[in-house]
Amino acid sequence: MSKLPAAIVGIGQTKHMSTRGDVSIAGLIREAALRALDDANMTWSDIDAVVIGKAPDFFEGVMMPELFLADALGAVGKPLLRVHTAGSVGGSTALVAASLVHSGIHERVLTVAFEKQSESEAMWALSMPMPFAPPTHAGAGGYFAPHIRSYMRRSGAPDHIGVLVALKDRLNACKNQYAHLHETDATFEKIADSVMLWDPIRYSETCPSSDGAAAMVITNEANANRGKLAPAWIHGSAMRSEPTMFAGRDVVSPRGSRECAADVFGQAGIVDRRAEIDVVEMYVPFSWYEPMWLESLGFAEEGKGWMMVEDGSTQMDGDLPVNPSGGVLSTNPIGASGMLRFAEAAMQVRGQAGEHQIDGARKALGHAYGGGAQFFAMWVVGADKPA
Amino acid sequence: MRDVAIVSFAQSKHVRAQTDSNEVEMLMPVVREALDNVGIGMDRVGFTCSGSTDYLSGQAFSFVMTLDSVGPWPPISESHVEMDGAWALYEAWVKLQIGEIDVALIYAYSKSSPGNVREVLTRQLDPYFVAPLWPDTIAMAGLQTRALLDSGTATPADLAAVAATARRNALANPYALLTGDASVEDLLAQPMLADPMHVWDCPPITDGCAAVVIAADDVARELSKNPAWIRGIDHRIESQALGLRDLTTSVSTATAGSKAGVSAGGFDFAELHAPFTAQELIARNSLGLDASVPINPSGGALSANPVMAAGLIRLGEAASRISRGEGNRAIATATSGPCLQQNLVCVLEGSA
């Protein structure tokens, strides 16, 4: 046995908003899935199996919602898998779907991820009690703020770097018709002056809470040219996990992140990461995670990621554009956020990103993380079939 | 397809309420035992996958903490399904098919004791039209049981025979929770819980967990003297809407069984994940198993039903029996959702 080629031939996503009160959960996922099927020139009957992912079931108050969604997903009579790996789940879900093709078990797999956060108050679901620790934080920002502070201290990064990332992503999002936030009037001053939520994280350096879904059709080589556009080929895929509570772990640049990156770039045959990757869709729910992940993913030397932000390298016209879609900072249906990164990376190499397209993108990284920065999912996609 | 086998299985002593340990503490010795059985550490495990549900833990992201039970340091390649552990095993089996790794660890767990599992499981239902009515698992199974009885394919005595056999078989299973030697007549003499359901039609509320190691080709032969080879594995789902289904049969079980190669027959026994007595008969008929095939020598889910692990345990029990030489070919199934909505079928075979 060897790993068979797999390609992304159809991509769809919903219009993301704080409340998609116009659709049910089923309506939301079908909006994304039907767009992906249309893009793939396929119908429900072409699909062999469905892989769905989302973050905690408490977000919508439905336990294992894939069971009641079987009809809406066109999955009746077919295999249906449900993935949940915390914030990285959208990425992991795509990787499980890809594995069904890489292994030769199925030819055409539909993968969907969603969150309808307006059904509940996600912030408290993200305020996990830590064993043997007093409950001192509310929301994921409270958990991650000390990690960011630690990065700032280590790297000596100036305070305004986070503001620059937020400004870039919010303005990029204005070029993405599906993005939740369209803050056309965003300025450096407005973001810098926004209220401090979890020092050093300001309100405008934080992701929104969104309703939304993403979907992709992943196929084997025989079906790779059925879509409306040329496919995006999967050049590498990797997942890593490490414990939440372990004194030996580095929360600023987790070993799982570095090893996952080494694995995925190794599979893709990439040696000079910054030179060979054309665009990155990175999981940045709080602005400071852009420089932190730039270093952890090996695009910048340790302590120097923030310089790439400051000199504009990660802008759409920089040498390594990061999150031209506007990223998680502009759209965050948690369970779908990772799949949106993976899908946006594939859209770039297929040349279908519209106004936020990076000209000539041939190779892209899709990245997601979750839990206490302890779950990682990544794929490298390319316009060319892997050698 | 690459040859992949179950080479190790371990489970907790199932109890009504595991009050002296949390999920991690419950899992750790079981994961350890599964690895020790084949003399390996986490360094030999290429992929880890688990199955559990936040709704029984009562906490979002509950699986994040239970990952501690495998000691994921250095970092591991790992995934989680919000499904019974049998589907975690399926995901791991897919990984092994790709051919890059040879060994995977699967675990699953739940504690039903802290809450009211009957009410919790109503949250699986359509949130717009069904869940607001809170129809619980026993009520839903009652509809299915009534449909089966009315179809004339089973009698109350047939249901009691399923329960009596499960309890008697469980006498030989040191991990089982509910055992006994009541006769069919004894059971039928008990009062109804709610027509047509007796208490003995229902599974015991259970806290417990299980772990399995699977391995490919020569690695499986190295780790086990008699690996239980996965000759076929498939899973299918049906609509959740009960009104759209014939509850007296299980189309998803039949389809998955057909894809897994059940029609070749020759089974020495079957481990069927059927939490209610009528469901065992329905699953058996849907797989085309004749009366000569013993069902659930372990006692099945009617003797111990740790939700999210009970399906994986059927696969593990079947594999252990094969590895011990107590049969060479078996069917094992897992189910999820109301009234057998989603089913996985696995055909296991020894080398004898």
C-alpha cells in the first residue's frame, strides 16, 4: 500500500454572520455543502461518504448533531463520520476525509464543518476549569493572554504588533464576500484605542463569534478534473497533540506545532519554507498569534516573527501573505474556522479567491490549532500534482 | 486492502457508578493494560484515536483532559470522534490502510452516573421538532419493540430469552455489571416498566471504558500469537426520523454487513451492540444470522453498557475470543443514535 493522491475539487462556504437566523443548522450546512458540490460539478449521489466536524456540542445544545443531520448531509445509506478535536477540528475533519481517499477506500468524499454560535454563549463553554487551578479566566482570551505576554517578553516585540495584524486581517476581510466582519473604516488608531479585554489582548484584536459553515469535496486522481476549476492537490497532511497541563511544554511555540510543521513540510518536499510557500491561511484567533505561529512554523527565526508583521511581509503584497481571507480574526464559526483555513488555502492555489486572490499562488499552507494550543492540524496544497 | 488485526483489548470492571475516580483515572490502567498485553509503549504507536461525548461528561472539550490518560509526550499523532469508540477504531484502520504507520491505539469511555442518561440522550434528537418533547431512550426503544412484536416476528418470550441469555453469559465475564440466571418465565413474571418494556429489556446504566490496539501485517504477527484479522469493516447511517424508517429491520446494519462481507457466513459467534432486547433480534435478522450462531457470549450491552465504549467493547470481546482460540470467525457490531440509526459491522477472523 502507498498513499494515493487526493485532490480538492469543490469548495463552498456560507456567508458568515453573528446570527444566521434565516437558516436552521441543517440549512446552514447545506448552504456550504451545495456550493461545494456545485463547484465540483457533482450532486449528492456522487458522494461516497461524508465526514463532518464541529467544536463542542454544547455550542448548539445538540448532542452528536450529525445524527439528526444525516438527511441534510445526504448521508443516508452512506458512511458518516463525526470528528471533534477542539479548535483544530475543521482542519482535522478535512484530514480524516482526505485519509479516506489517500487509503483508496473511497473516491469522492464530502467534508463539512460548522458552528452556529448564536444558539448559545460560546465564551463560557470556552472557560474550561483547569484541574488544581483557580477559575480565574473567562473565555479563550483569558487563557491565551499569558502565553502572548510571554512571547512579548521573550521576543521584545513592541506593543503595536498585535494592532498591525488586526488591521491587516480586518482590511483583508473587506475583500472577502463571505467574511463576517467588513470593517471598511478600520484604522490603526481605532484598534489601538479599543477596550483592553485580556491584557495585552484588545477587543479589536479578538476574533468574533460567528455562525457559518465550510465544505469541500475531496477526490482521488480519477475524479480530480471533474470540478469547474483545476483541483488543489494535497502535498502533505499532519496532526499532532500534546497535553494541556505539563510543566515541560512550551506554550509559546509548542513542540507539537513544530513537529507537525516539520512533518507536513517534509511530506511536501519543502526545504525553504518562506521562499517555497506562496500564501498561508493561519489560525489566528488573537492577533498576536500571527507572529507566534510565523516562528513556530519556521517562516521566521525565533524572536523575529514580529518583524515580518512590522515590515509588511505578511500583507497581501508582501512576500508571504498571511490570511488574505481576513482569517479567524474576521470570521469565527469555531468548528468551521479550521476548515475555512484549509479551504482558503486550496482556493488560493485554484485561483478562485476573487478579490483576495494572491496572484500566481501555487503552494499554500492551511493551518489550525485548538485546545490550550495543543492540537495541531496542517496541510500543504499545491496547483501541481505531487511528484 | 492491507491486513490489519486487533492484537490487544482491555476494559474496566464496569460499574453502576465509578465514584472514586475521574475519567482519566478510570482510563489510565486500561490503556496501560492494552499496551502491556503486547509489550509496547507509546513510542510504537503511530496513531491514537478516541471516542467520547461531552454531553455525558457535562463539559465542553472533555476529551482534551482525558488525552492525559495516554501520556501524549512527546507529542503524538492523534484524533477524536464524538462517536462510539468503534468509529475511532474505523478511523485508525483507515490510517493503517494508507500504509505509513503500523500500530494504532484506540480508547473510549463514559460515565453515565453523574447525570440522567435517559434524559441526556434525548439531546441527540432533532432540536426543532423532536427534542422539545424529551422522548427518552426507553420510550424510543419501546416504539421499536412494539413495532417488532406487532410484526409477528418476535414474541415477549423471545425478548426475555435474549435478556436471560445475556445475563447468563455475563456470569463468565468478570467485567460485566449485570449477571444472573433468571429463566425466561422468571423474567416474564416481572412487572412491566411501560408496555411493552420490562426493566430487563433495557441495559444497565454503566460507567466504564475500553482500549484496543490494532496493527498491520507482520507487526500484528509480531505482537500477537493469534491476531484477530479485520476481514471487513463498514458503517452506514439512516435517517433519524422514526416515521421514515421500518423499525422492525435495520437497513444500515444490512448494508454495512454486506459491505463487510457478512454474506460469506461461517460465523462461530457474534458480538452485537444492541442496548435493548428487541434490537438484538433486529440486528441478528438484518445480518442474516441463523439460530445456530451464538450471540453475545460476553453478555453484551445488556450486561454492561458504557455509552461510547460499548460498541468498541463488542469488537474487542470478539477479537479476544478469537485470539484465545474460542472460535475463529466472528461478527462484531456497534450502534449509535435512536433505534439503531447508525451501525458499524466488522468481520474478524483468526488464523486457525
